Amino acid sequence: MVKIVADAYAWIEIFLGSEKGSKAKEILESADEVYTPDTVLAEIARKYLREGTGEKTTNERLGIVTSASDLTHVDVRVALEAAKCYMQMSTNAKKEKLKAPSLFDAIVLATSRVFEAKVLTGDEHFKNLSETLWL
């Protein structure tokens, strides 16, 4: 059974209609289960509104995400796992000379671990993690 956690990176590439987006869409459509952490909705909304995308378009895209995947929430298991993931990702980021990961990134990774799923992303903070399906 193929289970995928879609990161904001994957959704944004899909909405861009890029080559990576086509690959992401294909992977999501062939998966048995697709999850999107609710925090990813906030990430997507922030990006689009910051860039001047209208609220109507942003809302439509968020609607696509919610209809194409199961939204997950931060519960006690995800919160504890996110704390562990954040520490691991922060250590990796320092070694790779990347900026610090966001807590949103840690929540995505934690969700993949709790749901025993792969993370679909192209975000450098996820590179070389066993859970990552790289775009």
C-alpha cells in the first residue's frame, strides 16, 4: 500500500504546472492514501497571499488540496514526533549548511512517520531522509 504525505512544496509545484508538479500529481493520483497536514494549508495560503495571489484563487487551491487528500491534525503523537523530527532536521541542516527547518517541516515529517507514509517534496530539508520521495 502506497501512502503519501504531500508537502507544501509538492502542492505548489502542482499548481505551477511544472514538470515536478506533473510528477507529483501522477504520484498522488496513484497512491492508495494521500495525507496533507493541516499546517500545509497555512503554508500554501501564506505563500500565495504574500506573493499577491488573490484570496479567491488561494481559497480555490486550498479546496483542491482538501478534496484530493485527507487532512491530518497535530495530535499528541504528531506533536511529540514533530519535536524529535525538528531536532533531527536542525542537526542535518547545520551539517548541510542550510537555514534552519521550520516547525511546519517537522510536522510534515512527523506525520509521515506516524502514518508510516512517504513525504512527497523537493524541500532540501528532506533530502536523504528515508521517508522522502524526492521531486
